[in-house]
Amino acid sequence: MDVGRAEEISIGKPVHIEIDGTGIAVFKLDQAFYAIEDVCTHDGGKLTGGCIENDVIVCPRHGARFSIRTGEALSAPAYEPTATFPVRVENGMVQVRDDRWD
């Protein structure tokens, strides 16, 4: 699914999209793109809206920290990782897909 033009996605401002009912947050870090499920595994709240510190997003509800690059839960109260998704840039367009059910 197309997310947007690569030059239109800013560092520090994730883009939220929905694919088949799954919220996905797409991030730009150091000219590379990453996508994680936009859900805190602690309580199911959205991660977008939280602070971004380097390559970590902090859940705005309870402060759990997740790696944007790997989805790994880095601090309590979250202990389970959030899903990651493949991202590519094709003809200047950032694209992501949910490949969990392929």
C-alpha cells in the first residue's frame, strides 16, 4: 500500500495508515523507512502521538518504549514486541505491506 512520497515524510513525524483494519505507523529515520504496528502491546493504545527519541517511540499513555527499527519492547509496562512490516521505496513512493498472513 502506498504511504506517501518519500520526500513528504518527515523525520520525527510518523504516518499512520490502515491496512485491512491494522493500524501501521511508518517512520523515517536517517533516510530509511520503518513500519511497526501502531499499537502498544501493554494496553492496545496507539503509539503515534508519543514522543520519538532517536529510534524509539514512547507510548503516550503509560510510557512503554519500543524500537522503531525492530518493534522490540524496551521498557515496562510493555513486555511483548509490536509487529514490524516490510517497507520499500518504489519510484519515490514509500510502500508498506502486512505480510503476516502471506
